[in-house]
Amino acid sequence: MPYSNRRFFGGSHIWRKRIYDVELWRPCSFEFVFKAEDVGGNLVLIGSSVALLRQLEDLTRRTWHARPDVLATWAFNNFEHGAPLENGARFAFALFLQLARHSVEEKLPMRLDW
């Protein structure tokens, strides 16, 4: 794992398992990821959006130390082409955090689709 990821995720394999490669988050609480078929019959890695939200909030406390009102502004700031990488990271992180929170609060699954 590159240095920046080690620092960001604390060197923990648990962080990587919970965030990397997960395509579908279910709004229930469990502390593991597993493979199963989605509704289309495709094998996907599934995780808990409750656990994801907890981990993203912990990550915020350990890295940016940003207040919730500041995080909310990051999700709506449009960064121009050529802006520093940190700005784009804040934008993407704030959106991901917001979506995880919405998944938990509204009890909706969250699908990462690219």
C-alpha cells in the first residue's frame, strides 16, 4: 500500500476491506464484507453502510478534523480544473460521507457504480 494510503487508513487491512472493492453497502450493522450475487446475478462485494459511516466519521476525526458544517460545504464546492488534489479529495470524501449517512438514515442500500 502506498505511503499516503498507509497514513490515511492507519495501515489497517480492515479499512481496505471495508472501502476498497465494495460495490454494494447494505443499511444494517455488521463488521465484515462478503461476496454474493446482486439482483442482476453479478458477484459483488457487499459491506455495511452503518460500519462505513462509522469508519468515515472516524477517518474525518483522525485526518482533517473538520466540523460537520465544514464537511457539508466541501460536498457542494465546485473545484476548477487544475485545483490542488487535496480539494478534490475533500470534495469526493464529503460526497461519500453524505451518501453513507443518507443510506443509514433512510435505510437504503448504496451502490457504487462506475
